[in-house]
Amino acid sequence: MGPSIKKFVFTRPVGVNVDMIFDALIHEEKPENFSMPWVKDLIISSNYEIPDFTKNSTQLFSKRISQIFPNLETIKIYFHCINPIWKSVYEIMKVIEPNWFKNLSENVKGRIEIYESLEKVESEEWHKIIEGDQEFVVDSFMAGRDFLIHQNLELDFTLRC
């Protein structure tokens, strides 16, 4: 398990840049009365394990962000998979939906980026999996997906091999 949600490092008093592990917000109980209402702008760079990146865990993650930072105005979240397996990441990309982040306020503006560049992919196996996928495949070495979570918040998911 990663660092505790109680051990954030702050770079400035109003905007906060947090390098944290996804585990901290999905596996720990939120401490009572733990809130940072002065934070308006938030950048999160978060690692995740494939089994932990689900609809339920991302909904809990976004709920905890909303609870801890109730006056948030802008957010940027960068997700990076620990030990990515291209087929599993591709499957997540195909099923992820806006409601996975439904607990982020519609007043929050920003972007969520999931970018994975995988070097160890069997070309033949990759082409077999993506064959006929006109919805997500950008070219023979890249798949992508982007959508609005709500009017002011977008998600961009890119998988490159």
C-alpha cells in the first residue's frame, strides 16, 4: 500500500500538486474532519494497479477528492499504471465511462489523462485484439478514447505500443 492520505506534500498554499498512489484514497478510510477547503486547484499524479482500477474504485477516488477538497475549482489528474499489461489496459480503456468519475462536482474544471506507452507487446497479438475495432483504434500502434465527464471536465485515454 502507498503513502497515507494524511501525508500530502504541498508546493503552494492555494494550488496543490500531489504525487500519490491511487491506493491511498481507495483503501484507507477518510480520517474524520480531514478536509482542505482552502485548496482551489489540484494536480494529482497517481499510480494504479490494474486490478484496482475499476468503476467502484474510481467512484470512491472521486468521492474522496470531493470530500477532502470541497472548494475545488480546477483539477488535473494523471494516471499511470504500475506494471501495465497492454491487453488489460486496453480492456479498461474500452469500458471506462463518465460515471466512473461522477462524484467530481460539475463545477470542477479540468482534465483526467491516462497515458500508457507499452514497449513489450507482441505485434501479431496486438493486431489480433484490435482487428476490427473502429471505435478506439487510431492506427496500428495506438488506441485512444476521450470524452466529457461533464461540461467542464474531460478524460483522455491513450494507449501506445
